[in-house]
Amino acid sequence: MQVFKKISNLFSDNKRTKEWNALADFLGLDKDLDKDVRSEATYFACLRILSESVAKLPFKLMQRTKNKGITEARHHPLFNVVRNRPNKFMTSTTFWSTCEYFRNHYGNAIALISGSGRNLQLYPLDYSCIQIWYDNKKILKDTEEIWYVYTYAGKRYIYSSEEILHLKSSISDDGLEGLSVREVLKSTIKGNQKAQAMQNKLYDSGFTAKAVVQYTGDLNDENVKKFLQNIENYAQGKIKTSKGIIPVPIGSQLTPLTTKLGDNEFLELKKYSALQIAAAFGIKPVQINDYSKSSYNSSESQNLAFLVDTLLFILKQYEEELNYKLLSDDERENGYFFKFNISMLLRADLKTQIESLSKGVSNFIYTPNEARSYLDLEAKPGGDILVGNGSTIELNQIGIQYKSKLKGGDE
């Protein structure tokens, strides 16, 4: 019976592993594909940058007040969950960095919502153990529903969409599952891995290229192998000689076949592939240490562009998912909402901070105590009142001071 739109056979972890290993042996593939992909330097760097960028931002529960202001909802039981401790095993930094890693590596991050109120906890689940089912025939429920099947240690757990936080990549074929960069750019990442493997082989051989050995005599295959192995051992330094000299028997000649990396534009091609991978993640060149076409000003603008072009989409998705899944309709009506504090990414040097805060205070944007809190300074008495430049007045009051003087003169 075709109950689900998307379904595949479920296996226990052991059976699934054995079948994959058998298939990999038959096809001659690397069995540990995920680990192999993460070994590519640019790919790993992009995962780290995005995970740390999201995790370093404070995630808070806010509330719009009756006087149209916004304040931290510290009294709400979920404030501590998202801000400090999503579950008893993880800090918020670890939890959000783990979610962001899964979101980028697998294209999807899944977290289980367990409990409610002050006892609510969030647990990240390994997406490689999850299958998504869409009950379009309304077999399990009166309405169409998405179900998440989590298989772990031979046991199967089924959760509804209301019990799951699902964070997707920006690319999706059906809106239910996101596509990962490693799936889309598989050939590019594999190409960079082969380039790194080639470089490693050059290190192993002491950057000694292949060579043609000319020898006089009639040697059988076994003796030829021993003869060449001895020369290779000398070339690779396995047999110590003075000043790297390679001894060659009389009547033999060693002619190296030089292949220069520069002739093949090896470094340029590798660099170009790295930039392609970084671009797919939304990472700017300066963030993967490519300063070839950048200055201090352009590096600063690239960091700002990273926030606008890359992070804002990610953060907006996190906020929307938690607002819908963790807050009730009444709470949303009362002005509660989750929000990342992006000002952490925009912090400048101390001089610039003080100048900006001073302008904010003098223009009635911040109270003195609010400005002091940005600098981690304690509040002072009388500092909760808006103060500023007295020359600033409302438009409809321009010239009122002159009218007051004229009236005083008439009297």
C-alpha cells in the first residue's frame, strides 16, 4: 500500500552498515564517506565558520511591551532554555553549533522537543539516522502530517512535526528536506580531495618525481622489483646517506621525469575550487584566508556582507521555527518572540563603541545606563532617564521661543 509519499525500507543500524560495506567493497568505494568529505580543508573550514558564527550569537526570548517597547522576557521559562541550557548535557553554544553543523553537512538539522514549560529540553538528533515520511493519505491522522522516523541502536522512534525542530539548508527540491553542499558539489569536493592526496604523496616521496631507470643486463621481474625498490628507498630517505645522495650501480642511469606543479597551474586550480566551495556556503574569500584581492577596508566590508548575505537567512529560519514550535498562539499574541542578538558581530573597537554610544545617548536613543550596559559597566543612580542635547526640538515648536519673548516684552 502506497501510504507515504516518501518512504524507504528501514534497517537496524548493524544491518544498514553491513549492506553499505558490502556495496562499497563491490564498487571499490571509501566506506567512511562522511569522514572522508570532512577531511577536505575548505569544506571543514566552512562548516566551522558557520557553526561558530551562529553559536557565538546570544539567542534570547523577547517581548513587545504595551508602550511599544521591547524587553528581554527573563521571567518566561523558555528564556533560560534557549539562552543558556537547551538540555542538561549541552550549553547553548554547543547545542546551536551542533545544529548548524548538521544543517550544513546533511542539509537538515533535527532537534527533539522534550517536555514543556520549565522542563522543556531540546536534543539534537543525528540526521543520518532519520527518515521523513509524509502521510498524504491521512492514515495516521485526520490531517496530512509529516512524521520523523528516528532509528537508533536497533529501535525505531516516530515523532510528529510538532515534536521536532527542523532547520533546512537554503536549497530544497520539495520544501520538506534541504540539500547539502556536499551533495550538490560532490565532484568539486572530491577534486580538492584528490589534489590534497597528490600533494601528500609528494610530501611522502620527499618531492621526488618519478624517474626512468636505464640499466644494462637481463634481470627477471623479481630482481627488477628489488632493484627499483632499493633506489626508491634511497630517494625517499628510508636508507640514510650523506647529503641525500642516491647510489646507482655501474651501467645504470637515473633520469627524473619532472612534473612541475606550476606548469599545470595546480595551485591556481586548487585555489579556484576552494573558492567555489566557500561560495556555495556563502563564505567570503577573506574568511578562508584568501587576502589576494583584499585590503583592511574590503575585509571589513566582506564581514558585513557575510552577515547580510549569509547569516541573516540562517538566523531568520531559526527564529521562525522556534517561534512556531515553542510558543503558543497566546504567547505570540502577547508579543513573545525569539531573536538572535546580531550586535555581537558588529562590535567595533572601544573608541568607536564609545563614540557611537555617546551619540545614541545625546540623541535620546539610549539612557546612560543602557549605554553603560553595552560596555559591561554597572548602572548608576539617575541613569535610567533619557537625556540629550537640549537644542533638539520638535518641528512644530520651531520659533516658539521667539514668540514667548515677544509676549514677555508686551507685558
